[in-house]
Amino acid sequence: PKKESKLKGLKSYIAYQLTPSFNNIQVSRRYKHFDWLHERLVEKYTFIPVPPLPDKQIQGRYEGEFIEHRMVQLQSFVDRVCRHPILSQSEVWQHFLTCTDERRWKTGKRKAEKDPLIGGNIFMAIRSPERPMDAGFIEHEVEVFSKFSTNLDGAVKNMHKTATEQTQRYQTHFKREYQTVGKAFNHLGVALQQDGNYLSPNLTNAIICTGEAYEDIGKMFDDQPRNDWEHLGDMMHDYKGMLEAWPEILKIHGGALTKKKEFERLSGEGKIGQSEAQEVANRTDTLSYALLAEINTFHHERVSDMKTAHQHFLKEQIVFYQKIVEKLQDSLRMFDSC
């Protein structure tokens, strides 16, 4: 991230540098550019839960830690779009990722904003299998996924809340508690030093060092969430955003199924032609195939994400507590020479 300015320094902003691996040509994008891109993707791909962006923040948006954390979250957004078989190939994404000329950038923006293949029209661009979708199969698959996504949504929100709370506790409560313990040991050691060397100076020094060890552990608790809880929370933030999109996607599909059944009924009653009913059925099947493909992609990603995120979390937790044990063991050894 780089702090840049315009209007002769009257307005400053943070720009993030992206370098595509396929051409190694760097582009500079502000958060508002990411926001614009996100709006275009959501508008165009109504059957895809587009990954969310980091939350917006008005005050303190140039603070170092906030900028670095936002960069990490934007990187996650970029990675998810790059891995998606449809989003990664979209024209607006390619434009966002490669355009370096200001005039072409504005032309590409206007073209994307006037894209005729958005919303329902995007299904005209999808080529699906010609065999009809089995009604019972698709209804069962949607019902199973609907229940799954609803339960996962609740669990993800709870884990995101827990990660946020644990981060705050590590950086406030736990840090303060260990530093309080450290000060108590330190106070005791300093008091024992006033005995006129009646006791071994090595003992008082060991007690003071024990206090310093606990104060250091307090600082470690302050820094640790960046390695584990924040990482896990960011992943839950991504899934919270994607899961929030699924009810509307399933609602659109449900409406299409209802329309298909209605046209089948009208065709059976002779009120519309069979070809018209078949056309609606074909369009609905296209939507169903797209939905199943997206559900499959979502499951594939979440299995990989959940495994990787939890492995990372547990490894960092183990390293963290091993460091605490090592600090306490170092303090213990100091008493051997007393």
C-alpha cells in the first residue's frame, strides 16, 4: 500500500499495488476501485456469491495497522476471484487487473456499467447440457444445500464473533492480567533487595526476572491475534459475506422453478403452446445447472479453506504457547543458581 495524493496534495488516499502473475505489469487501485468492481460483479453474476470486500472505515483509515490489515483482506478477495472459474474470466475483472491507461480505464468502466448481460440476461450466455434436469433431483439438492448454508451461516457468524472477542481479550484482558502478575513478582523482588544482602542477590534477581517474563508474556498476548485469531476471523468474514448472498440466489432459482411449473400447467391446459413451455423449461434448466455448478465450487472451496485456516490457527497457537513455556522454563532455571 502507498499513500498518494491529488489536487496538489489537498486530498490523500491509499493505493494498493497489484501485479498479475501472467504479465508482471503492476497496476494501482484504490479501495473505491475495488468497491466499483464488486458492484459490477454482484450486478452481473446473480447466481454467484461474490466474495466480500473489507468493511469500510471512515475515521482512522490511514492508521498503519488498519491499512496493512485491509491489504491482507483485499488480497483474500483477489485470490478468491482468481480461483473462481467464472469471475476470473470476466471482462470487468480482466480490465480491473490489467488496465494501466487512464483513458482506457474510463472507457472500460463505462462499458462495464452498460453491460447488457447482467442479472437474468447472463443466463443467455451460459451453455448447459442438453438433457433435461430431473425435477426431483434438483429440488432435493437445493433443499439439502439450503439447510446446510443456513446452519453454516449461523456457525460462521458465531466463529467470526468469537475471533473478534478473543482478539480483544488477548490485547486487553489477557495482556493486562499477565502484566499485573509480572508487576507483582517485580515488586516482590525489589522489596527483597532491601534486606542489606542478607539473602542471595541471585534469588532476588530471579524473582525480578520472573516478573519480567510475565510482562513479556503480556506483550506476546497483545501481538498474537495477528498470527491466529485475526487470520481465522478474516476467513470467517469472507464466508459470512458469501453465505449472506445464498438466500437471494436460491430465491431466484425457486422463482424460476415456480414459473416452469406454471408454464407446464398452462401448456397442459392448452392455454400456451408446447414450444413456449419448453423454452421456459430450457431456461430454467440452464439456471439449475449453473446453480449446481456454483454449489459444487462453493463446497470445493470451503473444504480447502476450512482445513487450511484451522491448520494454520492450531499451528500458531501451538507455537505461541510453546514460547510461553520456554519463557517460564528460562525463569525457572534462574533459581537453580540461588
